[in-house]
Amino acid sequence: MAEISNNWPFDLTEITAPDGSITAKFVSFGATLTELWVKDKDGKLRDVVLGYDDNSRLETDPDHPVFNAIVGRYANRIKDGLFSIPITKHPDPTASNTYHIPTNDANGQVTLHGGIRGWDRRSWTLVEKTSTSVTYKHVDNADEGFPGTVTAFVIHSVSDGGVLRTKLHATATEKTPIMLTQHIYWNLDAFQNGVQDSLEHNLWVDASRYIEVNDLAIPTGNLPDVSGTPLDFRKEQKIGARWDQTVDLCGKGCIGYNAGWVLDQPQGERAVVSLSSDVSGIRLDITTNQPVIIVYSSFWLNTDRKEIHGGPNLKYGSSSAVAIEQQGYIAAINTPEWDVDQIYQPGREYEWSSEYKFSAV
């Protein structure tokens, strides 16, 4: 059994694959992945995810980058913090079927990642642990203004061949939107060999369409083709290969990516996203049952690095890492033209799963 420290919710649980190919560490706060050690092309272990040396900063860091936590009850953005059940394009703020969620982004115009205290800033309960897996539970009692109670379980596990798996299951007592994700920041070089960012990482995304958004990063409802745009990663590209074409792409004054791609085949049977580094030789292949991938190249990141990454005198800054989030359609609860049902209730349960497979090339 993996050892667990007693400083809940920042208790540290370590799990390791029997063949030693991968080791992951988690805390109960946000059911958060805090370290992930995988082997590079020389067989050396590297910690390839961002985070803190003091994990209590997951709660106190005012920049709140959401390092590697489970995000909910509703990931990504909700315009004006409003939605209705049944869903509508423009919810009437005075209607009895409209729900008001606290806003926490874009100067009060947007709810981001579940509200002021989303699931990433909640203390989950450790349910079960073994040497290769850990299970957490969270009960959301109508927090942040969402209707009903949602009970969620997450299982993190590792296995031979450098595999990390995360599975989420949630049930609701009444009709409510649920959209979850795992918000992992990757740097496959682990800031070694003089590498300070992720722009030379190779990215492939199996997606022909992307989710068009407005200046608030709220979907317009259009799903344009990626052809002829810097969002076309159907052929593997360096993340920074078309960097000069990304000005304002992720918001006014922003350079880089913060976009959602609609996967061509989100069936969970094969990899739909890959990320690799020629420096470390580490390759990551992601398989998921979710229809959308978010890629965020960390433009607004600004927090102290872990010691293993050269900190604390150095910062994780813009482009230090790339966050990849598997999730549902952004703000589908305000985009009825998509005909995407993100409302769950008794008899309709929520399932999320992703597999992260590491190899060395």
C-alpha cells in the first residue's frame, strides 16, 4: 500500500507501476496530480508536470493556474455565470429556471472552471489506495449555485509501460450541468538541458474543426475548419512553428493557443492527441472518451517553479508548458444549436476517462 501523510487535504499519495516506468503523486485537495515521473530516452526519470514544492499553494496562490487538478462542476467558461434548464442561448436572469453562478474571470463577465471555489479548490476524500491506484470522492452540495447534489469519484492509476489513467464518475440528485476535465500542464523536458519552454514540443491533434470564440473566449456557435489556420495540427507541428500567426488568437494581446478542437474520432480506442520532445525523447499519447481537446500554451502563467524545475528563483512563465484538457463542448449549456446534452440527472450518469501513455523515442 502506498504511504499517505496525515496533513489532509495536502496529504501526499505516491503510486508506482510494477515495472518502475512511471510514478505519480497526488494530494486530496482537488484530487490533484502533483508530480509525474517518467523515463526519457536515456532511461532517466523526469517530472513532466508543473506544480509547487509546497502543495498548500494549490489553495493560496492568487494566480490560481489550476495545476493538474480535477475541474468541475462545469469546466471552462459560462457567460455571465448564467444558464437555464432547459438550456437557452440567452438565459433570462429573472426566470425561475435560470441559475446564477458566481463570476470569476473577464472582469466579472465569465464564470471559469466552476466558480470562485470549483472542484479544484475543494478537499476531496481519500476512499481507497493501493501501490498502483488511488480513489477520491467529492460531494458537491449545490456549491457555487449549481442545482442539486453531485457525487463524484475519481480513480487515478498507473500500470506497466508508462501508463497513467484517470477515470471520473458522477451522479446527480436532480437536473444539473456537469462537464469535468483534468487540467494538466506538461513540459516533457522538465526544464532540463537548458530548455525553458514548450515551444519546441511536437503536437498532433486529430481534429478538423475548432470551436470559434469571441473576445471573452465564449463560443459563437460556429465550428470552422482548421485548414489554412495555425490551429491545424492534423500533421504534427512544433507548438511554436506558427507562433507569429497566433497574435490575439487566445485573446486580445495574447500570443499562443487557448483553443478548443472538436475531435474527429473521440471514441477512446486510439490516441487522439500526441505531444513529444526531441530533447528528452519523451512522447505522450492521449486517449479519451471526450469530444473536445483544449490546448493552452500558458500565456498568463506566472508562478514559482518547483525546485526540481530550477525554482524557486525562476518562474513558470508564458509558454513554460502546455496544458491539455479533455472535456465536452465549451459552454454547450448556452449553445443549444449544437444539440449537445450536458444535463445530468438520476438515471443519467456522467463518465470521463483518459489514458496517458508515455514512451521514449
